[in-house]
Amino acid sequence: MLTTNTASRAAFFRAGGVRFIADLLPCLSKRFDIDVYVAGPRSEDFDFRGASVHIVQSRKIPFTDKRMLPRLNLDADLVLFLDYVAALSQPRKPHSAIVFHHLAQSFYDENPALYRRYFGRVGMRYLSIERFLLNRVRDRTALALAVSDVTIPYLDELGFRVEIVGNGVDTSLYRPAKKADYAVVVGRLVGYKRVEWALRVAERTGIPLKIVGTGPDESYLRRIAPDSVEFLGYVDENEKIRILSHARYLFAFSAFEGFDLPVIEAMASGTVPIMSDIRAHRFILSGNSVGAVVQSVADAVAAIRRYERDDELWDSHSRLGRRLVEELWSADAVCRRYLSALAAIAP
């Protein structure tokens, strides 16, 4: 397993592009020998949940040839799109699979205007680079594994064989607890996450807001945040789970996602998600009436006021959210889909 995220042993799996697989490793490692490679400030080797982790000093992961890419000033979130280019410099093998979390073209296809707004000229330039890379990767890939249906139309167009596996969490780690009167945002503070929506919703509803994460927009968000907002920065997994378990709502207003792991982490905690109306969130819900899917700050405010007036509705969505994760997005359920898909190509 390869990733372009940077990490250290102390902060391993903090970045979403690496964190997605953490809860799946105990199950997958029963069937496969797993090695995870990630760049970091110094070389380190250690075991994590049944996998052997290799942190390679700097960004020079040996099997990822970045020299073919143009000199672009890419934000870390854009670099996540490049995870799959590692296959370009690997030996040609008959059995290879690549997991696609998100693709720039899929984001562009979902909402061209918002894509241009948040990724600008660099993002537009990246679309052609991505297509070039994917056309080369396709010939070395026996199977593409997608975490949602967001990337499926583009991958089908390019001629990949695709299976959807989803993302999963260990539901035993996430337990509903006595709720406090606050909402939470979990994620990197970058433009397309639209954290400013959360600030406006908190201000208009009077609900205190805790923000877990940091990023390039943090100083701007701090300047415009009402007094009821608390910026917690990065926290470890146990603390994040504790914060989620006591939160009444999760605000997830991103303009684009490949899946959105915090949404299922929140639902597993009995926390009701208030989500932007994007394809990834609709995929997670899979037609179930759980949480609120909104198109604007006004919609989010109205949804919260409905919940605050109707305890039975909130209780119902809290219970149904937990059940949905147990049935569709638990680590065991997702691992079974991985194993089923990989069985078709594994020797």
C-alpha cells in the first residue's frame, strides 16, 4: 500500500488519505501480508494493526517517480490525488489493484464552477495531467477499487475494471455517549471544506462549535469565527472519538469528497450529521433518512431548528445512523468487500 502523505510514527494515520485504511488493517492482514509506505521527516519502521509500516525520509518514496510531473505548487489535498501514480514505476505485474479515493476530474464533473473556484488554474491544469497518468496506470492495473460511486463514471470512461468497496470504521471504538450541547467539524481547514459555513451556522443557531484539525485557512477562520467556536487543532484518535461521542451534531459542508470518513465516524458515535448535498454524502446514506442533507447555510440552520424542536426526530436519526454504519460501513463489512473483490485477481 502506497501513499504520498507525509507522516511520522507519532502522527501516523492522522492524514485522511492514510487514516482511511487504519480500521481495515486487522481484517485484511489475516489474508494478506501488508506493507505501508509513507514519506516522513526521517526513516522509521514499525508495526501497526498487523501491517508493517515504512516511513521513508523526505518525499522520496523509491517507487513513486515524481520527476515526470511538472513543477506545480500543489496543496497537500491536491497531492492526495496523486497516490496512484506509484503504479507507474512498479514492475508490470498480472495482479495489481489501486484504491481510488477521489479524482480531480470527478470533482470537476460534479460541479465545474466550484472546482474552478477552489482549485483555480492549478486545478484546471491538473485535469489533463491526471488523465495522462490514469491512461498509463490503467494498463498496469487489474482492478480499480473505488471508495464510493463518485469516481465510477470517469473510471468507466477510461476503461478501468472497477469494484466499489467503500470506507469503514471499527464500530467497537465508537460508542454513543451522553450528548453535550455542541457541534463539531473534523477535517483539514482548506477552502473546499467550506468550514466558514459551519461558523455561520453556529453563529445563527447559537450552538457552540468545536473544530478538530488545522490547515492553511486556520488563521482566516479564526478571524471570522464567533466567540462560541473553539479551535482544537490536531488531536489523537482517542480524543477525537471522545469529542465525537459527546457532540450533538457533525457539520460536514465540503464541496467535494471521495467518501468523507468523519461522517460515518460521527454516525457510529450517535452524532447526527448535517451534510452538504454532494454525491459522496448521498452515497454514504444510500437512500436512508439519516441526518440532514443541505444545499446552503440557511438549509442547515432550518434543519437544526427542526431537530431542536423534535427530540424524537433527533433520537431516531441518531439510532439509525449507528445502525447504518454497522450494516454498511463497519470495518468488517468493508473488509469483506475488499476480500471479495481481490479474490478475483489474487493468485
